[in-house]
Amino acid sequence: MEQTEVMKPETLNDLIKVLHQIFSSDTVNVEEVQNLMESYESKPEEWMEYAQFDKFRYTRNLVDEGNGKFNLMILCWGEGHGSSIHDHTDSHCFMKLLQGQLKETLFEWPDHKINGGMTKKSERVLQENQCAYIHDSIGLHRVENVSHTEPAVSLHLYSPQFDQCNTFDQRTGHRNTVKMTFWSKYGERTPFTYYCGKHIVKVALCVQ
Amino acid sequence: MDVSEVLEGEKVLNLSRLNLDNLDLDHVGEERKRDTQQLFLVYNRFIVLPGSICHFSNLVFLDISCNRLAFICEEILRLSKLKTLVAKNNRLNEFSLPKDFGTMSLEVLNFSGNRFEEFPSEFLNLQRLQSLSLGGNRLKSIPTEIEQLTSLELLYLGGNSITSIPTELANLPYLSYLVLCDNRIQSIPPQLAQMNSLLSLSLHNNLLTYLPREILSLFQLQELSLRGNPLVVRFVKDMTYDPPSLLELAGRTVKSRNLPYKPEDLPGNLIRYLDLASKCPNPKCGGVYFDSCVRHIKFVDFCGKYRLPLMHYLCSPECSSPCSSNPQSDADSEDESSVPAHRMQKVLLG
């Protein structure tokens, strides 16, 4: 696989430009993308407009649609906010810390022959500017802001983009398909409600 | 949590990261002192909240997080317009606050990441308090006087050493966000089910083995996190059962057969005893119990997705759910408890 020679992106907009270039080809060099994202040094003034927090749960804020090749979004995690264990619908997923820290716990895919809980593979705490990568072939994960004092902000790239995934019950391995929504797009708040039969259902299932 | 909106220009004074250990305001003009509404003193070396702070007479927002604060001066009481006080990551404890702190009209208080071992009593008089965070401290309990904070909407107590929840918490009429994660809580009082205002309840990483079945009536609840609790996985029936006393048997007979009685007929203590009867939750059973009951854990599907162990009491070991579980299954079906899907949108179990 070819590795493009790129300069370190100084700004978020630089990073987005280079990502567009890289993803214009059909193959993804995971290491190249991970190194690129890691080399951008987070500057809050560049992403503050996308960092919209919710009281109760983490939010997903769309930044760029990558010409249809990827989705770039910013996730905002209040103190104690965490995700369920989930998969990534066969897409590549990159997660870079812009502010604070996030704990990532990796799990094996549930094995229904084994009775009991899902198997934890490993866990680590990602530091500011670090970039992690995951794919269904690696396993599943749960991401949490375990801090009780600091919010966390992370930059996520998904390629190809996807709007539904599976969440898993750690105790039983039982899975459930969920649709994902955005709290905001391009800095504008986008509440999402639709009618489901007779009931107005607010789809606020913000799963990563 | 995001900070309240940052105002432009003269209303905001940012003195963060300046290695300050005292607040010399000689170089700050009178007009600036009067106009400043938001003051940031984050990441300095203050050990005491400086008394000169009172010169910012119109201050609405103060953030003095990430210092070495061990004491908050009395002069803070003169900031009559102060609504938000953030003092995260300092060295404050229950002895650090001035005596009349409770008279302030504070609405938002964030003292997370300090050294509080007890809930400071001065907080309990803050009638206007809407948001309180004491996350990441050393609290062992929540005082019953918490119910005095009648304006409270958000209560963050994650990351302490709390072992139980007082029933008085349920008396807070506007509480919508309650965070109790990362504590040592073993059980949830059923009274919490009366909290119709509760939208989000965070209980992950505690010592819960079951939940009270009353939790099903929290129709407004949108978020519930339960991961990292030793929740009972398989059907469990508590077989230890103390047989009922003669008093209880007599009481049960009076109640279940609707035997009429008037206050003149019985001594006062027996009338009070009869009023304590609880109805057996098994809908097919007309029985009642007083003190003697079987603790029974049933599994209930929350919005058809996850099975949660909910505890309830039955009048006797023989009294079981109409659809008896076959021993192979790990759950009983609960006919009266199907909670519509839109009522519980996300149960973060695991």
C-alpha cells in the first residue's frame, strides 16, 4: 500500500483537507490515518463550535461528511458519561482525544457456546491527542469518561460512514440493533424526532 | 459539563495560569471591578480564596478550580449576585466554608475533586441551588436534610464512598439528573420510584444485586446505567423464611377476610399494626403480609431488551407468579410489568 508523504496538519481544517486527499483513493492505510490524526495537536478554538454537550449523555456532532467516503465527528462526554459495548458495522473507526481522557475497554465478540458474561480483552486510558483504531475484526469496545471532574472531547472518523450498529449486554452477550443520530451538524443543533405509529418517539440513542 | 456562555469584552476577566497566590487588584480599574461578571482564576496557587474578590461587586460567575484552596473566606458572602461557583480540584473539605455560606443565592455549585468527607451542612440551606456537584470526593453518606434543597435539578455524587441512599432524596420535586455511579451502594430505596421528575439515573459501578420493582413506575426515566453491579443473573428465591407470628397470622386474617373493626374495638397499637399491612404483589394472590415475607427476585424485561433482577416481597414461599418458571429458564415472565419501549429508551446494562 502506498503511503503519502504529508506534512503535520497545523489546524483542524488542514487535517480535514489531508483526510479528503487520502480517502480519495479506494484503499485505506490504517497506520497512515492514525498517525495523521495523532499528529494534529488539538486547539480548542478550532473545534469549540462543534463541542456541544448534553447533561445526561454523550453527544455526536458532525463536522465533515468526507465526500461520502467517511464521517468526521466530535463526541462530547460529560463527567461519568459512557457508551454501551458496541460494534462498528464493519467500518474502520479512528478515535482521537481532543480534550481530557477516555477509557477504552475491548471485548471479544460474544460466544454463545460459553455461558455467562462477555470476555474483556484489555482496557486502557487514552490521553490527549492520542488516536485509537478499532474494527469489527479486532473486537468490540466500550468507551467511557471515567472522570468525575473533567469533561472529555474526542474526534472520530468512520469509513465508510454508518448510522446503525449493535449494542451488547455485558452479562449475557445479548445484542440489540440501534440507530445512531447526531446532536448537531456543522455546529448547528439538530434535534431528531419522528412519528412512530401513534407515538412521537424522540430518537436520542446516541451510541458511538 | 460546559461552562455557562463566555461573555465578550469587559465583563470577563481571565486571570488563569498566572502563578498567582494572591489577588492584588491595584492595577484593575474601578470600572472594570464593577463591570466584571465572570472571573477565572483557574490553575493558580491560591491556598485561600482571596478577600479582595469582594471588590467585584457584580460578579455572577467565579471559577477558581485547580488551585490549592483549603479555605474560602467570609468576604465571598458579599458577592450578592454570585450565581455560579466552580472550585474543582482543590483541597476543600467540610471545614473550609464560612459560617453563613448557606445565605448566598447560588444556583450552581461545583466542588468536585476535593476532600469532602461529609456533606457540608452549609450547603443544605442554599434554597436556590439548582445544580450541585461533589463528584470525586470522600463522602460516605448523603444527609437526610438533602430534601431542603428544594430547587435542586442536578445532583452529581459519582466517585465517592456512599453506601446508601436516604429516602428523603425522593422528596426533591425537580431533580432530573441523579448521578451515583462509582460508589458502594447496595440497595435503592423504593421511594425513589416516586420521583416523577427523574430523567436520568446513573448507578453504574456500585454493589447492587437487585433493584426494587417500584423502579418500573419511573415513566419519565430516559437513561439508566447499571453496568458494573453484581446484579443477580439467575433466578433467585430467598429460601430463608421466618414463619409469621400469631399476631401476624391474626392480622392477615382480619385483612384478607375484610373483617370489620372500629377504633373503639381494639387498642391503638393494634389499629396501627393493622394499618401497616402490605398487599402481596402477586396479582393472583389476595394475601397480605406485615413483617413476615419472602424476599423474591424476579426478572423483568425492560422494554423487551434486557432482563433486570427486581426484588419484591411475597406473603409466603408458596405464593409464586402465575406463570411459574421452568427451572431451566432464567426468568419468570411478569405480566403486569411490560414497560412500553418509548418509556425507557436506554438501559446501559453492560
